[in-house]
Amino acid sequence: MLLMKTIVLGIERDIDLEVYNTALAVRRWVLRENEEPGGFCQEASRELQRRLEKKGYHPRLRCGIFRMGRDWCITCQHWWLTLPPDDAILDVTADQFNEELEVADYLRMNPIVYGTIDELEHRYREI
């Protein structure tokens, strides 16, 4: 397994290169079909799940809320994947929320997000 470094919210994390490249391909697919990633989280997550399963990975589709705003008081329904063994979140549409986050640039969401719930400041919550 080849690894690469990714940085989300200032935290450096290793990600499997094949997983990252697959996520990047799905991200590009979403943007070819739509100008913005907003509103396509379910379709993108399902497509990413399908592609990763074909490569032998075991992602789990999750539905929940993405929390933002001061004191996390603004929520929006959202879809993403988790990957074993540590249930790391893999999300290719989280940057759609950047306008509402009201945070410094280095705390904004990347086009491809990969990290644990703790690393992502509990912005994700299953419902």
C-alpha cells in the first residue's frame, strides 16, 4: 500500500494513495456534472463507495449532519463514507459548507476530507 500525506484543519494524516486517487476521480466526476459540489453529497458518496468496493475496500455510507457556525448551531444534512480500521471520514463534497463556516482559511474544509471525528472537530454527526 502506497501512502501520501494530506492535511485537513492543520492535521497531517496518511491516506492510501489508491483511496485518494479514487476520491479525486469522483470529485472530478461531480464537478463535471455540476458547477459546485453542493447538493450532490449522496450521489458522490454512493459513487465513491461503489468505486472503492470494486477495488477491494470496505467503505460504509453514512448519513448525518454537518455542523457549522458559531457554537455548531447551524446544521445541514450530509452524506459521507467511513473507512476501516479507524472509521476515518472520507468526504468529497464538504467544501460546499465553507461559506457558512465563518472560520479562518486554514480551518476551511478541503475538496477531499479524510480524518477521524476527533480530528475534524466533531463537525460530522450521524443521525
